[in-house]
Amino acid sequence: MSQFRPSINTNTRQSSVFVRPLSEPEEIAQNLSKHFPFLNVTASDIAKPTCEVVCDIYHCIAEKVMKIAPATFTVPPLSAVPESGCDSELFSNVIPKIVILSAMSALLEDISDSPGPEFGMNDLIIPDPKATRHFLSVLLDFLEFSEKANKEVEYAFSVHDEKKAELQTLEKEILGKANELEKLRSESNSRKRLANEVREQLDQVLRMSQDLKDEIDKMQGDCKTDDAEIKRIRSEIEDLNEQVSQLNAQMEVSKLEDELQSVKERLSTKRRESAEAHNRKRLNAQNAKAIEVITNKIDDLKRCKEDFAQKEEEINILRDSVKKTQDDLHSLEKLMKLEEDKATSSNLSFQRDCEKHSQELASISEQIQVMEKAADDLRKRMDNVNKENLAVQNEIRDVKREMAGTVRNVEAKMHKLESWLNTVFNQVNEDRDLFEEEQNQFAEAVDLVNVSFDNKISEGHDTFTASVRNESTIVTKQTES
């Protein structure tokens, strides 16, 4: 636990040689003004540091580097809140310095790589110019490094996010192109199936039309043959009737009967042929109706042919559209190929950048881990300092209580002493009044003696007077002492 305790009582300072070159006060003041312009630090403040100036500087550095909340510098822990009757000004003056001492000693211990003076409470209360320059040089160098490292980290993350966004955009574009290509392929397949179905229907209609045409031609030929046969039979019947009439007039009855029988047979034959011709005519009528039906069918076929021509035009349009779609598809495939090449190149470049930034991030992550570890150590130290601060505050409270008791005892003793002195002064005043009264009486006695011996011998009188005066002087001195 003692290794986390900052040295508060540093009455003696190690006289070690600074390995790191010290920055000039002007340079330190300039860097501090760049990072903390509101401090208004000058070179003379660095050359001749004071407690107030260095505490403000270290306070700002602790807030910026270690992210210490401002309330930590002013609000004591709940367990260390002063009791009523205690001096709260003591806490308001001590807590910021203790927090700054703990933070700066831990930070300087973590970031210093060269021997130098140890940071203590004297560096806040009575700062040494040389040590202050050393501490501020180290802290400002660390500030510069941390800002550059933060910029590199932010740049690396921004580049990573930018590349990731570009990759996601390319993936979305490729997915959109693929969906569009799939849609075009689906439409092309649908149009091909429709064209095949129309072509099959057209072939079927053409075959039916050809069959109907052949059948109509055959029926028309049969009708013409039947009409000629009917006309021939009718003309033969008329000839036979004329011959019968002639034979009836010229030939004999028997012969005529034979001929008549023959004619009857021939007539019956002709009648059968005529009946057959009538049947054929009836069939021809039926065939005519069938021809009419076929004609209607032919008209329908013509309309179908027209529809087919229209469909064929639509198919041609579809073929042109399919061809155009295929051309667009080929162009899109080429474009997708180019985009894929670009994406591949971008991925390779992105991978190289990622590897490069991964190395940088690994280095920065190590530094961040070191800083986080240092921050954890500092937090532990701060906890220990808070505990020690609580113990110190308890000790201060006990000392204040003892001092209050001592003050009360001293006040009581002072009161007693004052009473005794008043008594002594009164007694001295009484003794002085009594002495003055006795001195006056003695002086009157001396005057009487002097008067009584005026007529005596001058030598004896002088001797006696001198003796009396000497005794009077001695008595007066003894009384005054």
C-alpha cells in the first residue's frame, strides 16, 4: 500500500542531475498558453513560480489528461465531511492540493523515463523553479504526444469508417445491379416463353388452315364433278324420252315393249343415277354449307392471320426489346465486371490500409492500455489517498479537538492568572500607597531632625545629615526593589 502513497513531507530534495533537457520558461509559458489560454501564464510565472500559479497549472493538466471531475477538487468524500464546529476552510484549502499531489505524482511516475526530482507537497506550496520547469516540460511533452496520438487514432478510425461506408455502398450497388440483372433475365425468359407459345399457336393455326384449304379444294372439285354428271344424265333422259316417243310411233309393240323394258331398265338406272345425283346435290348443298362454314373459318383464319401478323409484330418488338435488354444486360455485366474489379481493387487497398491501420491501432491500443493501466493505478492511488485523506482529516479533527481543549485550559489558566495578577497589582498598589505614606512620614521626621540639629556643631551636623540622607537613599532603593 505504501507504494501508492505520495510523499507529502519532502523536507529534503534529491539533488539528482536532470537527464532530460529543461525547456525555457518562455517556451513553457507559450505551450501552456496554447493548451490553456485562460491561465494567462507568463515566463516570469515559470521562472519564479508561486503556489497559486503552479496549483492552477497542475489543476488544469489533471483535468485535461486524467479526466478528473472538477467536483473532486472541491468536494470532500461523504465520510470526511467536517463536523459542525470544525473549520471548513481547512478542507477547502487542503483537498485541492491533496488531489493535485496524488494525480501529478502518479502521472509523472508513469510517464517519466528519466531520473529526476520526486513530486511532493513542497512542489505545490513552495515550488522550486528548476523542479517546476522539469515537471512542466515532462507534462507538456506528454500533452503533445497524447494529442498527436488522439489525432492519429481519430484519423485511423475515420479512414476505417470511410472505407467501411464505401464498401457497404459498393455492396449495395452490386446487390442492386444483381437484382436488376435478375429482373431483366426473368423478363427475358418470360418474353421467350411467350414468343414460343405464340409461335406454337401460329404453327398450329397454319396447319389447321392448310388442312381446311385442302379439304375445301377437294369438296369444290367434287361439287363440280357432280354438277356435270347431273347435267349429262338429264340430257340422256331427255334423249331417251324422245327415242321412246319415236319408237312408240315406228316400232312394233313387242319390240317396243322390249325396248320399253330396256328403256325402263335404263330409265330406272338413270333414275337411280338421278337419285344419286340428287343425293350428291344434297350433299353438295351440305358441302356448300360446309364450304360456308369453312369460309367463315377461313375468315377467322384470316383474322387469326392478321392477329398473328400483329402478334408477330409484337414479337418482333419483343425481340428488339429482348435484344436491347440483352445488350443492356451485356453492358450491365461489363459494368458489373468493372465494378467488381474496382471493388476487388478497393478491397485489396482497403485490406492493405486495414493492415496498416491495424498495426497503428495495435500500437495505439498498447499505448491506450498502458494509459488505462496508469489510470487504474491512479484511481487506486486516489482511493488510497482518499482513505489517507480521511485518516489525515480524522487526525486533524482530533488535533483540533485537542487544541480546542488546550485553548480552553489555557483560557482558564489565563483567567486565573489574570485574577492573580489583579490581586497582585492591588496588593502592590496598597503596598505602594503604604510605602509612600511611610516615606512621607520619614521625610517629615528627617526634616524635624534637621531642624533640631540646626544649632549644633556644623561638622557634626553635616556628618549626621549626610549619614541620614545615605540611609534614606538606601531605604528608598530597597523599598523600590
